[in-house]
Amino acid sequence: MLQLEHISHQYGPLRAVDDLSLRVGPGEVVCLIGPSGCGKSTVLRVAAGLERLQAGRVVISGQVMADAATDVPPESRGVGLVFQDYALFPHLNVLDNVAFGLRGRGAERAQRARAVLEQVGVAEYAASYPHVLSGGQQQRVALARALAPRPRVMLLDEPFSGLDARLRDQVRDSTLHVLKDSGAACLLVTHDPDEAMFMADRIAVMRAGRMVQVGSPVDLYCRPVDGFVARFFGEINALPGRIAGGTAATPFGLVPSRLPEGSAVEVLIRPEALRLSPVNGAERAASAARVMAARMLGRSSLVHLAVPGPDGKPLHVHARVPGRAPPAENSLVTIQLDLEQSFVFPA
């Protein structure tokens, strides 16, 4: 449905997007994610036609929208847009905001506007003006306005960033179902990894204008291509190491690696990969980790550990354990390593 082929874009000397290619299928939600300034919003604006294409090609439903010889205006691309600030007209009520971009007779436009307001759950506010709505309600109106013309492609730029945490979860959930029901190809820009994991069928990670990795949430979390991607999707314990006999040694055991023998590496271990057990017997106490602090975080607890390092100095690492009863402070624990959540990359 949406094809971005070898897109490059510069602002003066700054190369904001560098040879990026991405496809989004019908009914698919793809999240474009990366740190601030990586070029993700520029990609969205180029796809929408809000930024003139400099290099590459934009194709929607098999039709070229932009290339070296073509530049179809935004209103003719069959694209729905939802921005961070919602951009609702303050002088129009909710129904008129949604009907604004629709074609046809007034009764037909109003009927379609009411239908999408019902779909997003704010039909009762049809006669209200934007300033009396909450942030979540305004976001749903903006979504309804974008969906009203039945676009082939939906482009969303940080649509939930202005909402508080609890409301954000609710609105994200309802928005995901509405987007999937629409059948449109959806490209959503965000800098929030939790949001990307929640919303996306696939995630495309950007760094400094380039695509680093594209895959399902499981692929990116469990099979990151480098340390940047691994760190982006959650807290990491980083330990220096060196490859010997096809493994990197850690205080918790050996981690297999195919990197060259003798090469310096960085071993990245997710906190949930450290499985804690109480120390049984004084003979194991010398190699045990000491609990420095433990904090319950709702469904899990974060445990700060002092672990004996290879040079005798303690290493400070974090473990995330399920439940509401983490080990007591200053207690001793042994650690078992889950190799599936441990990664070795060149130092």
C-alpha cells in the first residue's frame, strides 16, 4: 500500500534521511522509531507530500506519488494525517471539524462524520467545540477527521505524546483497534519503545537518518542487530569481555558468540535475564551477589545487585524479578543467566 524507495533528504549540510526504504502493507501498522533528530518525522512528511521529495520514490497503491518527475500534492495522495498537536479548527464544532475535508452534499458529509465519530467513541461530543474537550477526546476527533475520507494510508506523528501516562494507554488501545479495522496502511512515528511494541506489527528503527533494523517487536527485542537496538528497547546491563573459545565470560557464566577469537566485546544482558535464588550453604556465599536495594514497580520488582567482578571489585547490575516479594536488602543470592536475553557485540 505504501512504498518508500531509497528516500534521501537534506536540510542544508545535514543529511536527515539517508537512502531509506520501507514498505507498509494494507491493514499493517508499522512504527518508525528512533531518538530525537534521527529523521523519522522527515520520512513521514516526505510520504505525506508536506516535504518535497529530494531523492527516491514514494508509491501509494501502485501509483507513483513522488519521484524525479512527479509530485502529487498532499490532498490528492489518499493519505490521512494525525499530528502531535491534533490541529483542530477552534471555530468549528467537532462534527464540522471531521466533515471539513469531505466531499459531497452536506447531509452525506455529516452522515459520514457522525459514523467515524461513533467509531472512535466520541459521537456524543459532535456539537462541542475543541476547547471543551480533554486531550484524549481531541486526539480521537483528530483520528476521526483523518479516517473520514477513507484514506488508503494513515500517517501519525507522535499522536499520543501530549497525553498523560494513564490516558495514553487507554487512547493507544482504542486507536490501535480503529486503525486495524480501517484496513489502511499505517505508519506511526514515535520515540517511545513501549508505544512501538504495543502498536506495531513491525518496527523500523532509525539512527542518524539510516534504517538500522526492521522486524516484529519480538525480533527487535530478542534478536537485536547491535547494541543500539538492544539498548533502545529496554534497560541493559553492559559488561566488557573478550572472546575465548567461542564464548565471552561474565560473572554469571559463559555467553556463546561467533565473533573472532580474542576480540574485545561488550556483553549486554537484560535485567530479566538474571534469575535470582537464595544462597543455600556458606560454601556458595563467596561467589554470591549482594542485594543493595529492591523496589517494587507494580507487576515486577527491580533489584540492585553488587556482583563480584573479575578484578575483585564489585559490579553494580540490575535484575528484574516477577512478583511483589523481591529479596531483602543485604541478603545474598545466586544468579542464573538466561542466554536468550544476553547479547554479545563488538566493543
